[in-house]
Amino acid sequence: MVSTLGRLVGRLAAAAAALVLGACATAPTAPALVAGQQAGQLPPLVPLRRFVANIDFADGHALAPDGRRLLWLRTVGTDIGLAVRDTADAAALEGPAVKTFATGTLARPGVSGPTYSWLPDSRHVAYIKDFSGDENTQLFVVDTQSSDAKPWAVTPWPGVRSAYVARGPTGSARFYFASNRRDRSSMDLFEADAVTRTVREIARSDADGRVLGWLIGTDQELAGRVRQLGTVDGSDVAVEVRAPDGGWRTLRTVKALDSFWVHRIDLATGRLWAMSNIGRDKAALVEVDLASGAERVLAESSEVDLDSAQYPPLGGPPYAYGLEPGLPRFVFLDAGFDAEVTHAVKTARERQWLDAPPVLTRPSSMSESMRRVVLRAVTGDEAVEMLLDRDTRQLTRLTPPRRPDAGLFSPMEPFEFKASDGLIVHGYVTRPRGVSGPAPMVVDIHGGPWGVRDRWRAAGFSNNQMLANRGYAVLEVNYRGSGGYGRDFMLAGAREYNRASQRDIAEGVQWAIDQGIADPKRLAVMGGSFGGFSVLAQLIQKPHDYRCGIDLVGVANWPRVIENWPPFWRNRHFFARFYGDINNPAERSEMLANSPISQIDRITAPLLVIHGSNDVRVLRQDSDEVVAELRRLGRPVQYMSFANEGHQVRRWRNRLALWREIEDTLAGCLGGRSNGFDYYELMPR
């Protein structure tokens, strides 16, 4: 393994040499560009630090329940943190009106609920941290009105995973969370009080540890639970409603590969709202009568699963839902609210806050009264957050202008093609600005696969835009097995992870070549997790002349991954359906045969491997063995490992080191541009 220090010393030497050459009045030579790319065609190089470092980040505004204060993510020193200001000072991003809290590395959203949340008293804030990347997340609470703002460690339990569940009663400083402190394979429900700094157990998973989730009702009391039936290897689940006597009544039995995600439960009005694909291919937004079980479809799409729904804070049915067939859409069910948002967008356009009509605008936060709303408008170039006062119609911009120079970045475009077996496959492509002909292309493969898909993103400071700025086209294929396109499309990937799913990726690449987007002699493949497995599979199968690969936390040994999954993963039936049963000797043998480690001698292209030491989803041993075997064979391979990271590289100093290595690797194998040494690399990690 090449040390990060060694890389830094080498880059410092290169930077010093460049300075000496500069003193001699000799301009440094830029990396050679491939055919069809002239230096004058491409936009100016953007320093890598702009894409990965915490320089001027401010986003994710959340209104306090009383609508009087704003909470958001921002840079605090050289790390990410939280900040608070009054809505009366909504336009202020600096100065005495702003109070900041250095939180360090927060957990990534979705791992354990939201990353941060106001508590009902509009004073305290709860947030989640993952210190080492091992996904044993911990909860903290900070008093935003305290002079010292020293956080309260709610769950200071090493080796324990805790997840935010819901706010407590209106006006209180209480909230619900789940934790596997008692049993690492199941989550009990707790309530925390930020004023008294106490925690009490509310409900415990049953003797078999089969409760998968807890449902808090609109009255902010325990209203339901989701319980696994049968064995922990996967089976049906029961959605159960709490009875007046404290017992449980089954409302729905959900088959193992069906989906029924409860959004809201209201025992007082006897209704529940959920996303469900029971009896249909695509997930739809439904309302269920708790007494009779009768279901009413509120919204659905023939193209894709519905993604999300948004609800009034204190109760009631959804007022809007989202979906993404190509470009994202946000559909209001409340016509009056829709008209108010449309008027706000018109005002923002008149004030030149938005350089184009937004692709979508949606509320991202609102007060309990719904009279103050944070709107997030996303154009092709940037996302802008604004505070709307619905009573006065006053509109205030919250996020600073972060739009890059005109013509710097490239639009992300949806596409589709028909696979060789007739299946329609979707994806996204980003072309380097200023290049009309075929360009070197990076195939960026998402992980998952089920429950995950690539999505459209504004042309801001993102990874695909960094690659496009260096002169590469970027292809993202939602191959069969990906989530979001219905049950049939997802299950088309079952047991096809090394065959048809890989063929979809290869045929997506061929589509880009046929469209004149990609230079077939300048292709690289990159991906993480299942995407990292796919990198290895593509290099082994060689459907194209890939010049190099970048494998981030990729699976190399399927039986080992499944045998070592985290104890809190309870969807083992999906693994059995997609990959096989490791307890069946024939299927286990097939899984090992389909593992890259069994065919690693077929990889001849240069490979960069990256892994976090604390990864609990794919053990670092997979990457260790890939690198060791390739080195034994004398194949070109580089290895980066981060001691304080897990399945994702989250710390910006580590991200800078990672992407500098990727930048130089791609420049070497595809001939694109590199901005070279970035002085932010001098900052200690």
C-alpha cells in the first residue's frame, strides 16, 4: 500500500519543481488532450478543493417548529457544523445574528434518519454523528440558546447504533429514538428529554427481536410497529397498530418482496398513509382506513415508483409527492399551495436569483403553522433556498449565490436505450462543455442495487461535474436490479448480478459510443460497493477496452460479504433472492464463482482500489485480497486505505486525497486534465 504521506511528498516535489520552472519563465506543460479536445474548447480548470473541501458551504435550512428560527449546515472553521439565526435576520449568513456549533463529521442522511432536527421546543437541536465510519451512530443534543452550547451526548454507548425516530409532544424538548444497545440485531424504542437530560425506554422488541421499526402517530405517541414474521433470514412482515389496551392489531401483512412504507399514522382520524406496491408493479401513494383496512390510491405513475410525499407538520393527508422518471417532478395535491409556490418562483426569477426556470421547486421545511416555508428551487446550475412568509408574501434568499461562472459546468441529461433482450434501461449522461465530438468517458456505476438508483443533479460542485471539467463524459446507468423503476425491473436483476446487469452497463457504454458521446479507445470504469464489484466484473469480462478502473469499497467475495453483514441488517431475503443462499452448497459455489476474487487473473487494466478500514458492509479484506493477488501477478494496481473511514469517505481531507488520486489516475489512463497539486493537501488529516 502506498502511503498517503508518500503521495503528498511526491506532489510537494512536483509542486516545487513547477515553481522553479515558473521562476525560469517556462510555462508548465498541460497533460495531453485526446483527439477532438482542444485546450481552448474546454472551460477553465476548477481547483479540486472547490468540489470536496468545506470552503463556503451553506445549505439545508430547517425552520424551527414555531417558525422563528432557522437551522442550517455550514462551514465552521475547516469542518462542517450547524448554525442558527432568527428568521428576522434570514438574509444574514455571518455576523452577530448567526450562532455556530462545531459538530464535526455528521452521519450521512438516510443511515439513521435525518442528520439533524429541531426539537418541538424550537430551542434544542438533535443531530447524529458517526465517528469512525462503522455506522454505530450516536445522538447528540445542543441547546441553541446556551452561552457555551456544550452538546449532550444522548447515546454515549460504544459499539451501539442509535437512530432518530420522531419529535415528541408539541412544545416539549423530547424526541424518540431507536437503539440496538440491548440486542445488536434489533432496535428498542426510547424517549429522550433535552431539558432533564434523561432517557427512558418506551417499548422493547419482542423476545425474538423481530421489530424492524416503530411508528409514532400524529399525537406524538407510539402508534404502531413493523414486525418481521418467521425467521430473521427474511419473510413477511406485519404492520401493526397499537390498540387502546396497549396490545397490537395487524393492519397489513406484507410479503417478503412487497413494499409498504408507512409515512404517517393518525389514530384519532383512523387513517394511515404509505407508499405501497402491494398488488401493483410501481409504488403508489395510498391512504388506508385503520378500521376496515380499505385502501385508496392518492397518486401513482406508470413510469416509476413514487419517491416521496410531503405532509403538514401536525397532521393530515399529504399535500404533494415526488417522482423522477427522467428529470425530477414535484406534484402538488393542494392547488392553492401550488399557486403560492409558483408566485414565489416568479418573484425569484424577477430578482435574478434563478438563472432559468427551475427543474423543480419544493418545500424542504416549514413551521408547524405552515405559514412560513423554506422553498428549495433547483435549476440546471444550482439549488437556491428561500424563506416564504405565506401571510405577507415576503420572500428572502437563504443560501448565498454559489452559481459557477457561466459556461463552466455541463448539464446532466437523462437518456434511455433498449437492451438486447428488449428491456428499457434508463440513465444519465454528462458531457464535457465545449466538446462536440467523442470524449474520453468515465462509467460511474452506482451501488445497491435494489433501493438505489442514479438521480439527476444540478450542475454544481459535484463529482460528475469535476470529471466533466477535466474533459470526461460521465455515464450513469440504472441497470436492471436498480430501485425506482418498479418491482419487475428490480427483480429482473435477481441472480443476474454478474450477467444481465453487467450487460446493461456494457450496452449503455455502447449506446454512448453509438451516439458519438464516448471515444471507444478512452474508457474508464468507476464505482462503489456493488458499483465497485461491477468495476471488477467489467474489467474481468472486458465488453469494452477499458483503460483503467477505480474500485471503491467493492465486493470481491460474495459469500464472505453475506456471512459478515451487520447484525442490524434484516433484509436477508433480498440477498438470497439476488445472489443465492449461502447455506445451499450449489448456490454458494455459484456465488464464489461469480466473485471477482475467483477470476482476478483476468484483470489486466490498471486498477485503483480504495477502502475504509471500518467498513461494516464490505470488509476491507475484500480489497486487501484483490490488491495482493494483482500484485502477485505483476498487474498495475494502486491501493488507498483510510483508517478513520467506513463504507463512505466522509472527511473532506480524506476526500481531497481520494479525488486527487482519482484525478491523476484518470489523467494517466485517459489523457484528460489534472489541476495537479492542491495546496489544501498541506492541511493535516
